[in-house]
Amino acid sequence: MDANDKLLEPLSAYNSYYEKKFEENAKAYFDELVACSCVDAEENRATVREYNASLDSVKQTESSISSKKTLKVFVIIFCVIGFTVAVVGLASIFMSKNLIAAIIMLVSGVLVGVGMILIVKLVISPKISALDKDLDEQRRKAEAVLSRAFKQMSPLNNLYKSTITKDLIEKTVPLIKIDDNLSMRRYDYLRGKYGFSDNLDPRKSTIAIVSGEILGNPFVIDRELVQTMVNKTYTGSIVIHWTSTYTDSEGKTHTTSHSQTLTASVTKPAPEYREHTRLIYGNDAAPDLIFSHEPTHAERWSEKELERKVKSGLKDIQKQQKKALKNGGGTFTEMGNGEFDVLFNAFDRNNEVQFRLLFTPLAQKNMLALMKDGEHFGDDFYFDKRGCLNYVTSEHSADWDLDTSYKRYLWYDIDGARKRFMDFNTAYFKNMFFDLAPLLSIPLYQQHKPKEYIYGETYARNYTSYETECAVNGMDEKNFAPNGSATKSILKTSFISKDGDSDAVGVTAYAFRSERRVEYVSRLGGDGFIHEVPVYWDEYIPIERTSTVKIKSLGLEDKEFELSSSEGGPLESIINSLPIFGYAKGLLCCLIEPDAPFDSRFSELNINAKT
């Protein structure tokens, strides 16, 4: 069976072929980098052992210093106790109480106090000082060894690229193509053919994005920073005091003091920020179909639990179907596969014919295997189809590290570097594969090639709002935050103008300032009176600030950009003139005055944008 045909049963393909194949490709890639770098692995391992030994010495010395400082505290406490005893003895002498005992107390207290001082000054403190000097020297030696280890690894560290993960995935699964960035051409295709559009919600901002295609059908993985308002509870308290009197059996009156803590709380709106990752996939198979699936976590059920839940679910389905028929409404019809109907739970589907067109017996088998799989992620995904656009949101994607920058691989230890390289890339591939798996489980999606699309010849702008938001979010948020903001900022971009291969883009930062407020809540105390309990809370007031950035594609890999903008590089003078900038995925983003020249600065360098 051809490797691509294996994808018709994605879970089986991953377990039997793709997981192992990706690991083989990743290992071969790393080995090739090591061979090209000519790093002496054994020399580096010896240096790393020396560095680890240095760290052990540092930790031992730190532990010894900590122990002696603890001893010093105890000795000082005994010193204080000794002098306290001496003071008591001296006072007893003046009061002429038990003169002999008082003199003994005075002498012994002085001796203990002085002795403790001498121990601290002559023994403990000198040892601590000596150990501090040893520690400084040990740290310097450890840093020198670490520097040597990094120097040994520099030929390898210089070979890493930010496109490694992309290259490995495309080599392992040739059906999947990943873009350098979400270009205007890709966006035009998604928007014009499938109805994909800009995200204009000021409460959401794209912080990472990956785009590509599967057999010509486009996909986008979009991670957003999302701001919502939630209820936050604030609590306050006061302590009240009062007295009461009572008469005992003998007729005597007594007074008793009481105290009580009164608490109160208020609930007020407050902003909350979270990240949300979604996969958007365009395919015009079953173009009118709408349905949604929510996770059941069937992978957590035993066989008996599964059987019981399916049986119970089928009864509910039949009741709903009878009720719908009785009322003359409803389009839902059982598939003849009760387990699939119950677990996939797409009861809101609007077109039975197109639903069955997608979910053939093989598609149902694939989806059930994916949802019941306990080895990987199981049914942790939401799957929403809205016409030609499919949205997949998984729980595991919340932990998916999307940053493929070469900087993550830079390390001093060749064995540690290999582990970091393998761990990151295998985790990335697994996350991507299983986000795509619900889509790959539908054979028609792989067999359906899109019709030709007529692209625009020119575009009003060079870069999509998704990439511009991603670019500004890659810079320090403080560069855009409104004055006095007490929260994170949601950064939204808006196109201003096009200048050659550059775009001027407005960046509006939406945030909140906070004002301290107090609300008094009435509470009945045990004294029989009403008391006002102050509860302090924060009012969050929306604020915003708009800045201007200019964005240009330089067509340089991240490492190439660093070399080009370093001392003696062709971009050195230009980059030095830009006070605040960011660079990633080939895009240079600069915080700059709207009227400042930008694109023209690069004209002499013959750098062509890739839009």
C-alpha cells in the first residue's frame, strides 16, 4: 500500500507507519546536522561531565553554606537567651532576692552570651566567608566550562533552521504542505472559495498561525489570545466587639466580652485572558452540510461502560426521533450504526444525504477508532462543519508548542540537544496529525480535489491580518500597551496603506485600567446590630491605544536575518536605525512613525518580498 493511501485509515497509519517514519526522519536529520557540523561528540560529553561535576560542587557548597547559616541563627538565639538570663540575674541582685542564685545566673548568662558571640565571630562567620569565596570561584569555573561546551557545540547550533519541523512533516507525509506564512494568495483562496474571513473581534488576537494544504485543500491553525469578562468575587471583613451581663445563681452580676468576625462578599466583572487554538479546513465536499460534534472521551470507558452508554444513548435517540416525527419536524435519521451515532453525537446535522456521503462505513470505522483510542488523545476534540469550512478544536492543542524557531534547539550538550530536538519535533508532529485526524478519517475529503480557483492578480495589501497580528504579538506587548493598563492587551491590526512590498498597519491595543472601589454590605452581628462591612473591589475600565507598524517580507530565514543584521551584514545600518522591531517567518515588523520612509530603505539590497 502506498504511504499516502495509508492515510485513508489515519489512526492505523500513524501507529504502524507515520510515527516510526517521522522519528526515523528526525533522527536522520539530526545525525546529518551533527556530521556536517563536525562536532566532536566525545569531547563535548567529557566537557558536559566536567560541567555537571562543577554544578554538583556548587550545590554542595550552597548546601554547606545554608547549613552553617542555620547553625549561626541557632547560636545567636542561644546568645540572646544567655544575655537575657544575665539581665534577669542582674535584676535579682539589685532586688536582693536569692543573691547566690542571682550571681550564678548573671555569670552563666554572660559566659553563654560571650561564648556564643565568640563562636559566631571566630568559627562560624569565617567558615561562611571562606565558603562564599569558594562558591564564587566554583561558579566562575562552572560558567567557564559551560562556555567551553557551548563553543564546542556552536558549529551545530549554527546549522539549525526555523523550517526544520516543516521540512520533516512534509518529508514524512508528502500529502501535507506547510506554508512559510499565511500569504495573501492563500487567504484569497480561503476567503473567495470557502468564505473564510478576517477576525474583526476586538477581544481576539492571533498570536500564532500555521497554514498549508492537504491535496490542494487548505487549512489554517490559528492560536488566539481571547479576552472574556468573568465574575470575580471579592471578600471583606470586620471584627466587632461587645459585652453582655448575666446574673449567676447567687445573684451576682458578671460581664462577658465577645468578639465576632463579620464577612461579606461582592461579585463584579473582571477581564480574563486565555489562549484558544483551532484548525480551519476548507473542502467543498458536502458543501451544504452543517453539524457539530462534542467530545465524549470514550477512550476513558471500559467495554462494559461503552456498551451501557451506547445502549442508553440509542434509547434517547429513538425517543427524540419519535417525538420529532410526531410533531412533524426534525431531519435526523439513524445511521444504522448505533455506536457511531451515540459517540459522534452529530444530532444537529441539517442534511442527511450529505452526512451519509461523508460518513461512509469506512469513515465511521475510522472515527470510532479515533474516538475510542486510549493510546493517544482519544475523543478530546470538537468538530464543527459549517458548509465548506470545517473547524476542529482539541483539548490537547492547548499544550501544543507552535514555536518552531531554531533558537529552541541551541544547547551546550550534544546528547541533551538530540533529546530536545526529538522531543519537540515528535510532539509537534503528533499534535498536528491528531488535530488533522478527524478530517483525515473522512476518505472523501482526501479524494475530493478542489476545483480551480481564479486568483486575483494584485491585492490591496501585501500581508493578511492574521500574519500582521501574529507579527505584533511576537514583539514586546509593552510597546503597544495603553498608559496605565493593568491587564494584558489584545492587539488588533488594521491595514493603512501599501508601499511597494511593505504595508503600513495600525495596531490598536485594547486593555483595561483598574480603579479601586469599596462597597459596604450590611451584616447582622451577634450584638443585635447591623454593621456595614467594607468590601474593596477593582473596577476595570476599557482603554486603548493605536500605534503604527510597517511590515515587509525579506525572504530570509530567521538565522539568515540575524547574520545579515549583525555587524558587517548588509542590513546592519537599516536595522540599527529601527529602535523597535521583530522578525519571524520571514517578516520584518517595525514600530515606526507613519510618515517615516521604510520600503525604500531596502531597495538597494535587491530583497524581494514573498507575498
